[in-house]
Amino acid sequence: MKRIFWPAYILLTAILMLPSYGFGQQNDFDKTAIGPFENYCDGYGMPGAKGPGYVNVLKVSTGQVKKSNDLLIDGIVAYDRAEAKDAYIGQINMLTASSFNGLTGSIWGYDLAVAEEIQKKEQKPLFTIKQYDGSPLPVFDAAPLLKAGRALFGTEKERRFPPAPGGHVVCANKSVVAFRPENRRPIAEKGEAYGVWCYLAISIAKDRKTGASLFIEDAGPWNKNDNEQDLVRFLKEHRKIVASSIVACGEDQHVVYERTYMSFAYEIMKPGYVGTALTVTPYVVLAQKAVPEGNFKALEKMNLAEWEKAVGFK
């Protein structure tokens, strides 16, 4: 090779040796997400974490409290009860984010410590909807992912690796608050209702190297009556509206989804009570003891039962 070509040859060689960062063509992304605390998860983006990744954990819940003379305070207490119920995320400073799981994100129960029902493909779709490109989008019950969230965080009475008390935790979330009068029908214009409800859905991008998986949260009051069966029928039918919004968002971003997981929570309040419905997915880094032997990648090969055994819960 003539001397005149050496500078160009050296430059080209250096470029080829660089990792690929363009156009989402990387073969793998570092999704390591281990926090600074042994027994607590922490919010994504807080100091002391190991790795650039984050983990999403799914939760839908409700809470209610007897009305006092201060509706604002009642709403706070009901909200705190919803945070503490089911998968425990109490005592956190919740920071609201938009609703995507991206290139360095993992979903607990789906990517890590995989729920057995998902791993074994035991679930059948609740229904299927057509996407903008004509491909089908099967919608599954998210119950296995909610169960996985409880397994990670624990409950209020039996805590495992919950978010650190007082931690700042980014969350995709929606909530609704309503009061049920004691001796008359609720007046919707006054923020009154018989019940409250919420949805959470996660749609997994077909190509997770170029697109983000999408969270959809929805919440609202139930004003028709205090019949729980009527509310459940409404919620089952409303799932199709939520799914339609997923398809619309996918079309807007030119993203096709492989599958969706969706669940709802609801509560018919007692007369004279204030209720809250909360749909939320925290973005966290894992507690150190939640990562067996500090091997984050190993979590991708474990199912939920294997993870529970590895960390000493079974």
C-alpha cells in the first residue's frame, strides 16, 4: 500500500472498531440496573446505581377512606392506601414520566424473573385487535406481571425489596379520586361517584432495538350505580377502547407491537367514603440482594419461582 493511503486507512480502521450506536442496530444494550441499597430498590436516575438500565414494575390498585371535612386530605390518604396495597410502593416521592420502556429498559416478570405463565406460553389472548399495518395484536391478561411485581416489592405487611423510603421514583401513572355521598346519588359535576377504576397496559414493541414498548394508563369514576357486576362488565368492554388507543399510538410512531398485557382495578366505595384508583409503573434499579450473586444478566434466564428461590423466599 502506498504511503499516501495510510492516513485514510488508519481512520477507516478506527471507525470500524467503534461500537455501533446509529439507527438502533446494536446487537445488545447494557440493561444493568442495580441500585446502591442492599434491600431496597431505588428510582431510576438517582445517584449510586450500577449500569445505565432501569426496570419497570406493573401495579394497579385502589384505596378508600371515610370522608372528613377536608376532601383534599382524604384524597391523599386514599392515594397512600392505594400505594401501600398489593405491590408495596409506599413512602415514595413519585415523579411523573411519560409512558415508554426503551432500549435500556427491562420489564419485571417479562424480561427478568419471567412469570411462569408467560414463560410456558400458557395464556390465551383475551381478544385480538388489528394494527395499522394489518398485523394482529393479541391482548393478554397482565395478572402474571402484577404477581411478579408483588413478588419483587412484597406487600405492606410482608415487604421484600420495595422502593427505598423517601426515594425519588419516576413513574408512569394516572389516578382518579371520587367521593360517594352517604344518603343521595352522586353528582358527577362535583367529583362524586359510586366507584373508581383504572387500567394499565404494556405493549411490547416487535423490534425492541428500534422502538419503545408502550404503557397506556387510564382511570375514571363510575357514576351509573353501585352494582359491582355492571362496573366489571363496563371495564371488560372498555378494554377494547384502551387497545384502540395503543394501535393509534403505534401508527403515530410507526411502531408495531408483538403483544399487549392489560389489567384493571376498581372499587365501589362505601357510602360516605372517598376512593382512589391508581395505575402506576415505577422505573427502578434493583436492590442488590434482588440480583443473585450480582449477576444481572442471569435474571433474564430465570423464571419467577427460580428467582424467589435464589434470593431466599422459597
